[in-house]
Amino acid sequence: MDQEIEIIQPRAETQDEILVAALKLFATKGYFATSLVDIAAATGMKNTSAIYHHFKNKHMMAAQLYTNIFDSFNISFDDIRRRNEKPSEQLRSIVDLFFKLTDDAPDVMQFLLVLKLNEFLPEEKPVMGTAAFVKIITIIQEGIKAGEIRDIDPQLVNGYFFGIINNTLRLVLTGALDKKADTYLSQTWLTAWNAIAKK
């Protein structure tokens, strides 16, 4: 049994290293411009054959990254909903998380907000169809019911609110805004919240 654990652990670590390298390259070069040779070089492997022990192709890496990122969001959103009672507080915590990730893990947010996922992962659910983002619609519906959010279609509320949030983060990620995302957090939150708040 101990030997099994020793064999499994390095394999999992190597898979993680490959995924981290792939994510960084997808975020900086784009999915289609990234080759297996690039990923192998970024992980310190001499050739691509070592990658094939873990992933059949680049598409499998992208699909695994998609799953990992949205599973992580799902867990984070559940935690946010447990810790915050009001829908407005839950939305603020989600926005805080997105801004923090933009500063601390820009490759993740680049993957999420800048890359056109449907071009290379057409079989995956659209971002708004994932379990994590369905929870945002639920928060919005609860906010409408509680009288915090204007009584309009929750999908429209989501579009107005996260349109402002996501566009600000894209401007940071692409360098159009030259400061850290956190610099723009307060004014972006106020603008986004005022677009949907019940007056």
C-alpha cells in the first residue's frame, strides 16, 4: 500500500505541473498557439512523450483545467453563501474573489474571461451554465425577493452586473488598465451594484 501511494503521488504532482504550465501558456500565447513542445519545455521535460503518460492531447489538458477551475469556483461560492447572509454581501464577496484572483492568479482569470473557451472546448457547458454560475443566478433571485435588487429578469441583472465587473477585469488582464485590479475594486463595485440595486 505504501508503495502505491509513493507511485501515485509523483504522478499527480507531475500532472499538476503540466496543467500549471499549460494554463500559463494558454493565458499568454493562446490555446491554438501553444504546442505540446511548448508545454513540455515549460515543465522541464526533454520531449512530449512524457506528457502522453498523463494527457492524450492538449484538448484533454484544457478540459481538465476547465473542470478544476469551475469546481473550485463552485466550492468558493458555497463557502461565500454560508458566510454571508444578504445577497448583496454574497455578490460583493464574489466580486472580491474575482479581483483577488485577477491580481494573484491572472492566468486563471485570463482563461475564464479572455480566452474564447467555446472555440476549443465546444463540448463543455457555457460558463453561465456551470453549477458555480447557476448559484449566482440563485443569489440574484434571492436579492430580488429580498428587495435588494431591482425586479427584472435575473439573467439581465447578471448581464448588467457582471458585464461591468468582467469588462473591468478584462481591461486589467489585457493591460488597458495599468494598475492592479484591486485599485479599481471599489469604483467598479459601486458602478455594478448601482446598475442593479433597488432604489
